Amino acid sequence: MGGGSPIDEDAIIAAVTVFQDRLGDCVQEVRFKNSRNGPYEEAMITPREARLTISPGIQRKGGYFDIQWWRNGDYKYHYREDGLEFRFGREADNASTDDPVRHFHPPSDPSQHVPSCIGPGHPPERVTLAVISCWLAAVKDSDPKPLNSQSNPP
């Protein structure tokens, strides 16, 4: 992802802020990867990725989102909890393939690329709200089926 574009630190920080503002105490911990292969740390120095631990989760235990953004508008919101994972993403390099640029990797097959319900051209704050909206629909039902079935969220 990113197609060689630099990491967009401001977009990562904006996404974290929206999660914290919208979900409040459900965000249990925020950590940052400040280098490509470095560990997740509390300090936000040069964020390349954010990890937000969230509880409760879709299956009630809780899980975490790994979030990345690039300056070309690509992004990744990868969610994992025990026995469940999915990802919303935008990958400009997919334009030359059969995979959709804006895509969703469903829990039933995380390697599959299906069109995302999140519309094009949105800034990080709006994409984050859309991801939260989709995730909350699944949390409400304790079922991942509604994740990518929203109508152009949020």
C-alpha cells in the first residue's frame, strides 16, 4: 500500500483522534510504530502506524485496529480480535489489477478483495467515522456480517 508514497503522519493522528472522540473509554490503549520494523510504543514520535486496543469488540472480548495512511490517499484499517479479522483499505496500485482500489477484506476470507462500502475521496476523519460506523453495526449485532453492508457510511 502507499505505492511508494510517504506515510501521512497527520492522517494517522487524525484517525486516532476521531476514534478517541467517538468511542471514548472503549479505546483502552493507543500505541505507535515509529519506525518500519520497530515495536509499538506509547510515544508518538514519527508515527508510521497506530494500534488502538478497543473493548468491547464484535465478539465482546475486544480487539485492536492497526491504522496506516499514506500521502497519496491510501489507507489501511486492519481489525483483529480472537478468531476474527477484517480490513478496510484503499490501494491506488490496485487500479491496474482486477482488485478494487477501495476494498474490504472480509472475515470469511481476509485475502479476498471486495468493493468497500466506504465512498471515494473522503479525508481521514470521514473515512475513520465510516470505519467506526461499520464496526459499531457489527458490535451491536455481535456479528461481523454487517461490516461492509452500510450504505456509504457514515
